[in-house]
Amino acid sequence: MAEAVIISLRPRPGKFTELTALITQMVEEARKHNGCLQAEILLAPEREEISVFQRWQDSEAFGEYLIWRSKQEHLDRVYALAEAEPDFSSYTLIEPVQP
């Protein structure tokens, strides 16, 4: 079954633009990763919130991506630019019922 992931971040004061640019680069990399079906950035500049929505072929593909991502240096930069650790939630997508 497909896996959906939502990641929410709040940048440190004055770091919204810089963190958005970094997240944009990371999402572009995720889109190229095997098993990624969708990856989108959701911005709320007035609240200084950044969220990422990802949809993966299955939990195995997402797990492989997490292993790969954990070895990249971008994560250190995310932690340096964010107020707190990103809020991370994953869900199993239920296939829609066909009429």
C-alpha cells in the first residue's frame, strides 16, 4: 500500500526564505528517488510555517529513502535553521473504492 508523509517545520526568526530554499532542494531530490510518487511543499508565510507532503509507492520505498536521507548533510542545515525538530507523521493510504 502507498505511504503518505507530512513533515511540518517552523524556521528560526528571519530564516523562512533560507529554510524554504533548502527544503525546495530536498523535495526535488526526493522526487527523483525510487518509489516517490509525489512530493510537494506547502507554505504559509504569514504564519512562517513550512510543510512537506510526500506520497511513496510503499513503506519499503519510504524506508529506503529515509536511510539515504539520513546520510545527507542537508539534515544538519535543517536543524540549524528550524526552531525545533520537524514534526513528522506517516500514514498508510487506503486505496479509493472504485464505483
